[in-house]
Amino acid sequence: MSGGSVAELSAVRSGEAPESSELSELSAVARLASLPGVSTASGVAATAVHAQATGRVLPVLPALAGLLPWGGLRRGSTVAVHGSTSLLLALLAEATSSGSWAAVVGVPRVGLSAARELGVEVSRLALVPRPGADFASATAALLDGVDLVVAGPPGRFGGTQTARRLAARARHRGAVLLSLGPWPGAEVELRCAPVSWSGLEEGHGYLREREVAVEVGGRGAAARPVRTSLLLGPDGVVVRAVDPVRPALPSGGAAPSAEEVKVG
Amino acid sequence: MTAPVLSRPPRMLVLWCPDWPVVAAGAAAGLPAHLPAAVFAANRVVACSAIARAAGVRRDMRRREAQSRCPELAVFAEDPDRDARLFEPVVAAVEQLVVGVEAVRPGLVAVPVSGAAGYFGGEDTLVELLVDHVSGETGVECQIGVSDGLFAATLAAHRSLLVEAGTGASFLASLSVTELDQPGSERAELVDLLRRLGLRTLGAFAALSERDVVARFGSVGVLAHRLANGQDERPPHRRRPPPELFVTETFDPPLERIDVAAFMAKTLAGRFHSGLAARGLACTRLGIYATTERGEELSRVWRCAEPLTPEGIADRVRWQFEGWLRAGDGQRPTAGVSELRLEPGETVEGRSLQLGLWQGGDGGEHTPEADRAARALVHVQGLLGPDSVFTAVVEGGRGPAERFRLVPWGDQRTPSEGHDAPWPEQLPAPSPATVFEERVPVVVSGAAGVEVSVTDRHRLTGRPQRVAIDGGAPRRVLGWAGPWPVLARWWMPEAKTRVRMQVVLEGMSGSRSDIALLLEWQAKRSPLWTVEGMYD
């Protein structure tokens, strides 16, 4: 974490005038925290809260906040979403409805009706369906002015070099680069697999909702993997179960311990 | 007449294209002129062609009634932009013969008559010449009227009359007071009131004293009273081609790098803008023309919804250079740019540059985020061309792809009528997050591998059991729902029966993810089934 957050933490601690029994423990923490590259858990939390309050993290739907290491989309970061366009659109929902703009480059097939149903403010969504050979320059231009840029996989357009350049541009401009599919060097990776669909019967009914297993990984703050089961359906996005430790994906259907927390 | 005659308004010639909205809509749609057509706004006839009128269609008629009187009526939506765009050649044709042309509204051009009539040898000759020239150049039928003042000349044009000088007021006096209600004047209420008061002719209205008119009808009444008197509502503002507003710059050595071009663009844009501002103008259409050292001509016209600021002009010039100098092989100019010319294609009065006092008054967003995004999107348009960046506008429709219309950035975003109406064959949420533009063929097979089709009564011929996507291995069907027939536009001759079905397919061996698809079946087509969308 940044040196600023550590300094802040120690400033707060020193202002509290701790009792003598805690003093040695605290000074040990402070000593550790003063090492470069080491941050305390409360320091991380405080920085995240601070970043959200100052607008350095774009908000996401409450159900998705737990998935992301910053409780939202940190400006300057690169997020890769594998296997679900819906989840990607759901990530845009809260930010676009609170005034941020989003752009989609090189994804001609994005379903706008689905975007609206997931809560995206479609009037603040710009589409560049066919950038062609100018994918990199168009994406770079969008990163200059648009908060959230969704790009198709860069593989067809120039590979790892382009991907790194664009990620650096996003970092520099304070935009969030989201990719549909793999993105070399992404900070956060969300992998989704649909587990089960409900609503369809033999010849009648409608597709109603689905359960999706999401696995979050990545670098830095997102290095600790989190696995979650989400319900995408008529009630928006709902967290079905969070499982940060268990290595296997939660099995489909109704897990006995699954507590249903409706947030979205 | 009690009102003091202030001054005789200048003698005007008005060239009027009858039913211009219909003519423009028909021309844009490629509809032959002998078919009846009408333009509608809010379900009411705004304008109709002469043939439709002969069939009994009138202005302000409801669409249903108009269509019942004239079933083969071609229906167009009102589009002032289209009218204006197609009218431009007509104005240009008039401008070739006469100077000081003022386009009053699409379909109506006014010209001060005195100078031109003297040059061409009389008003009759001028009228004849103009009618020939305009129809020869643009193929548009028009009528011409000449009288004192714009209002009288417009009414004269409706009747193809040449009113003698000085008899404008007496020409008007016998006409009905309803003539005051010209399109765009919004005097319907006043005219209605005058009629109920027993003032049936313009002459009767003009005979009232101006003082009484002010007391009873307010400022709207005074303007109408001036018109009825043969006065002008306002002095004409002449549209002049302003060649002195062009800005040309030659570069030695030629510009080959974008950063140099961007620097030059800034100073050039400042000069261009101040030249316009000195005349109280601002530019809404900017033409950028460049000549390279080897004589290649590059040009691009930028049209903007809002008048351009100096920064906006500089940005566009810079982006245009980026577009030109960074183009792919074969499209890139072979030499540096040696001459650059900026032309104001369309100007508006400079006060339109004033920002609204209240945010959001003009419908658009003006948050810092929106402004930044707008700049970035225009930049991308400079790189890829204007038809590369879109925003979506809600449109009524049944299929997942039909519910939004993509509008190029910078164009007006007006949702179409009926977008919030209930669309009966819409599938409920969720919609597919991936909508395929190209149709991916699938084979739906039932028991014993027989392909499943749809009967005339929209029933499946068998239970779908396996689906093979795009020639791949067949996957087992875990669940399916439908078929739902799409009966939209069944009255069109080229309409074909279509049917939608949702299926959930088992994942391929190894991957555990099931996929859900929206399939579409269409009669007498190969392949019968295609993937319309994927719920991913």
C-alpha cells in the first residue's frame, strides 16, 4: 500500500494516547508498518474506505462489492472478466447510473437490452463496435475521457504489447479498463461459470434466473482468491454464498449451508 | 387605415416548394412522386402530397383517418433535419442567380427583388428564369410570388401571383384571417379568436387601430397586425456567402508530424474563431481542407450540434490530422500537408454560444464527466470516422436487438414513438447479453436424430433433444421453452413466419458450464434454426 496510508494510520494511533499495556504491541505494529511495502489490515481497510469516499474507486452493485478487493472498481486498474458478458455489464451498472460514462470497444455483440435490465444507464454507454486496426488508438482515446472502458480481448489487435500499453494508459488517466476475456497483466480476474439455470421446463416457462460461480483472483490486493456464488435474475444480482477458503467451486443447486443474502 | 404606415417593406420574391416535407421525405426514401404520401408528427398529418390531397387527406388529420381515405398512402415521420438538408441544393440553385438569399424555413426562400429584377430586366423575366433554373438544377417543383414584404410575398407565392408594387396591403385585405397561421408561427389561437370575434379577413383585422390591438391581444396580436397591414415582422437578415471568413495557411516546410500540426491548429483555430466572432457569428459546420505537397486534396466536413469554440476547432483539426497522417498504408497521403484551409460551412449567430443558465436545459448532460466523455468520443470519431461511435436510444421492438437503435455520436437522440408501449411478443427479462449480428446456424434434432421444425400452427414437430451449433458436435438439451411465434409485420409480402425458442444446453465434455441460447426459426430458410442471442 502507499506510504500515505501508513503515515495516516500511525498519526491516528498516536492521537489516541494508548494505554501502556498496548503500547509495546502497537509500537511493534507501527515498526512493521513503517517497513516499505508492508501494510496493516486496518490500514488496507482504511485506505479502501478513503479511496471510495474520494472517488478513486467507482461504485459497483452492493452484491458485487464483496468480490472486488477495493469494494469497487479502482481507478487505474485493469479488470478481466472471463465467461460472462452479463457480469461485465453488471459491473458497469452502479457507476453509470451515478454519472460516470462507459464505452465498449470492439464488442459488437453486446446486448443492450440485457445491459439495461442489469441496471446500466444506457444513455451513458458509448459503443465503438468496429475499431478495426485502430483498436489500440481508439481505446487509448477513450481512456482519456471515459471512466470505464470495456474492450474486447486485445489478442486480435496487437497482443501483449498493446495490452500493457493500454493498461498503463488507464493507470495514468485514472480510468478503469475492463476486458471481456483474458487481458495480459490484469490486476483483477473474474472467472465465471454458469452453474444452473432455472425457469425452463420441458416446453414451457421462461429462462428466469441463473446461478453463477465466480472466482476472483489476480495480483496485488486481489491475490487472495475469493469464490462466490451469485444469482442473476429478476431481483438483480444477489449473493448466494461466499466461500473464500474452500478450493472447489460450490456445487450447483441448493447447498444446505447456503444462506441467501439479498443485496441487489 | 389608422395605423401609421412606417415604411414600405422591401419588395420580396418568395420561392415556395409546395408540400416540402413530403417532397423531401419522398426524395430521401426514393418514393416516386406519383404515389400519395404524407408526413406525420404526433399522429397528425403535417404535410401531404397533391395526390394524397386529391384523395381527401388534409392537414391535421389523424393517421387512421388519412389511411382510411387513401389506403396506399406512404407514411413518413417528420424530420426537420432531413427537410433542411435536402433543401440546401435548392437554396444553392437560387443563390447562383440572385444574391442575398434568405432561407426562411425548409421549403421557403426569400430574395430581395429590386436588384435582381433590374439586372435580369424585369420581375417577370426573373421569375421565369428562377423557376426554370431551380427545376432544372434540382428537379424540384416550385412556385414564386412577388410582393411587398415577406408575409405578403409568401401568400403570393402560394397563389403564384405577382402583386404590383404598393398594392401589398390591398392584396392582403381580401384574404382570410387564417392565413396568419403559417407553419411555425403558432398563431392558431389568435386566429381562432379573431374568427370568433367576427374578423374574417386580414383587411378587417388591419382596420383595427394598433392601440386597440395591443390592449386586447398583446404583443402576439401586434405582430400579426403588422403583417396584416403589409408591414414586415422583422427586417430580413440576408444570408451572404462569407468568403472572408475562410482561413488559409501555407506551411513551409510541410506538416508531417501530428504534434506540429496540433500546434499550428491551435493558432489557426484562434484566428478562425475570432474572425467569426468579430461578425457575431459562430460555426456549426466546419470544413477542413488540406493540400499536400504533391497536390493531394484531403477534406472532411465536421458538423456539430453546438457552435464550435476555439478549442473545439483546434481539437477537430488535430484529430483530422491524426486521422490523415495515421491512416493505414495506401490511404495515407504520400507527402506532408503544405496548405490548410478552414471554412465555416454553416454559421449561426454568436449568441448561441452562450451556455444555458440552468444545467440540463437543452436536454443534454453537462457534467464534467459528460463533457470529458464527449471530447473523447469526438476524438475517436476523428480516428475512425463519424459513423464509428454510437450511443443507444430506446426503440420499441420485440426482439432483443430491436429494442435499441444506435445513433452516431453527435446526432440527435430522440427516442422513437412507442418505445414505452407494451410490445406483445417481447420475451421477459433476462435478455441475452450477447446478441449475434451474423446468424449462427444450428441444427435442432429430436428423437432419432430427425431435425425439429415448426408447423403452420406454430407447434414444434418434435421434442428437441440435441442441438449442434455451427457444425459442432451435438449437445444434449437440458431444458427448453417455447416456441413463441413472432407475428410482427405479417401483412408485409416479404414477411416470413418466425418463431423463437429458449434452450439450455449441456456443457461439452470437460467444461461444466451449461449454455443458454435464444434460437430463431424461420420458415423456408436454410438453415432453419439460427442462434439469435446467448445468455452468458
